[in-house]
Amino acid sequence: MPHNVISKNEGVSPVIGTILLVALTVVLVGIIGAVLMGFGMPEPAPIVGISIGNQGNIITVTQLNGAVLPAGSYTILVDGVDKTAEFGGDVDFGPGITLSWDSGSEAVGTVSVVYTGTSGGETVLAQKTIDKAGSRAELGVLVLGGKKYTITSTWEQWSEYKANDDNQNKNIPMNLIFYQDGEYWYVVQPNYLSKINAENPDFTIQMFNALYPANGDVIVNIDQSNSNLFYESDTIPTADPNERDLDRQANVGALYIDSNNDVYIYSHLTDPISYFATYDIRPYGWYKIGTLSSP
């Protein structure tokens, strides 16, 4: 009678195979883990609140709250160019700290604060489009009715005027024009600018006006919309060839363009006017501030 003979080696091969498979898996996991550890895990960006602003040429970056960013862990980019050093960004950047840069005549488009940390990754923490013109030559122009008019009256950038020590603790003169954040302003009544306010980069024309509320704004915004604009062609001739009646009353800050394409602003703070007269060109009446840049 035949007998089934079982070899004692028959169960050994599957066991060895299983052991080798497990060992191979452990080795592969170890290799993959080592590779991943070599690359490093992404470093999470800190949670912070950052405000980006400008006052004329002065660009500011302020941390409002959150974690302190160690020096070297962040960069400040202006249109993609590293300007960290220009902002004085070689310090730990924490809540309450403002970094600033005087851009001068340089154009400023987008300002970004980027966290780089220690792992080499980059995370944008804050970004703002400033869109500041690149040179003084591009400023000093009013756009009225789709045409450009060169400002002929004396004008200054508000930030530069404040920064000039000669202009601190003294009256701002009448008929001066200021440029601030894309808008032009005209001084209709001289008033005192203190040294404390002049040295404050956040002190605006609107804040200056708020100091003298009795008669309205002492520095009026030059409204470049058609709602505040009078053309000579729209006025009514009178018996006096030097005088023309307006089709509505003009208040302080109104603009008038005559037949020579010269621009005048009405500068009386309290009394509206219903006519334009060439014999009444004076600081407290109609005052010439510009002329057509090109036909």
C-alpha cells in the first residue's frame, strides 16, 4: 500500500519568502522615509495681520497683530524686486512695528510681504497695489473732460512738504496745490501746520482740514469730474465783454476753462459766485492754476 511521504522542507520555502517580502518592505519604507526627511516638510506660515499703505512717496508696512517674524524670515517685494533693506527690514518684525521706504521718483506698483522661513518655501502674507507714478514729470497734470492740463501754479507733494523742516510750525500759504494719493488739493485759506503733525507720516490733508472745521475745508479737493467744471462755451455773454454769466452757481473749488484753454479755480471759501470775470482774477476769487498741455 503506497504511503504519502511529506518532506520536512516543503513548508520552509513559503515562510522564507514571506520573511523576505516583509524585510524588503521595511527597507523600502526606510529608504522612502529618509528621502522625504531629506526634502523636509513644508514649514507652516505664521498667522499675522499686516497693513500696507502709502503717504505720497512714503510706502509703509505695519504689522498689526500676530507672531513676530524674525529678521531674515521675510522679504518685502516691490513689483517683484526685493526692497527689504530699503524698508529697514533687518529687524524682527512684530506687532506695532512699521517699516517704511521713501520711494522718491521711483514707480511703485504692487507691494508684497513674503514669508520665507527656514525651509525655503514662500508664502505671501500681505499684498497691495499702490500704483504710484514713477516721476515728477508724470505728475502736475489735471485731466479735465478727457484732456490734460499742466498745473502752472506752485504745487508740492503733501509728504514732501511735511518732510521739509522749513515748512514745519508755520502757516501753509494760500494758493498752493498739494498732491496726495492720486488727487490734487488747493489751499483756499492759510493755516498752521505743527511740527508734530508734519512729522507724522499718517497725517493727511483730510486730518488737517478736521483741525479747522468752522468754515469747511481750508484745503479743498480739486474735483476733476464734469460736475464741478465750467467751460466758457457753456456760459452767457453779458454787456461787459470781460464778464460771462455761469449757468449755475460756482462754489469753492469749482473749475473754469476759458477760450484760451486756461484753467481757473474759484477760491472763496464761503461765498458762491454766478459769473466769471477776467478783471476778478485774484487769490480770493478766480485764480489761474493750469493750461492745456497740448491741443
